[in-house]
Amino acid sequence: MPKVKPSEKQPFDEAEMEKILWACDVYDTRGAYGEGNHHRLRAFVLVLRYTGLRIRDVVTLKRSAVKD
């Protein structure tokens, strides 16, 4: 069996988060959702950042599960 060394994951620093959120703001507005793409993508990224949930968990998250 191959031996895999676990590597410690570090959260994004402030500069990286600023770039990620900037990319949300310049995301393409074409398509079915139009201008709302920016807001949905930003919300998606922020939920991932502050909850530690996996992408699949955030995608399937129901509005009723979110408080405040």
C-alpha cells in the first residue's frame, strides 16, 4: 500500500479571501439567474468559509436550516 503523508490544511489568509470575493463580484451575469449570480456565489463562498461544511453539504443546504 502506498504511504500518504497527511498535510495540514490552512485557511485562506485575508489577501486570498479578498481575491476570492472579488472573483465573485466579477462572475458572469449571463444565464438564467443574471445579476443574482454575484450574490449567490458570494453567499456560497462565505458559507463554505465560516461553517467548514463540504461543498456538497452547502449545495444541498435548505433555507430552513439557516438561522439569522
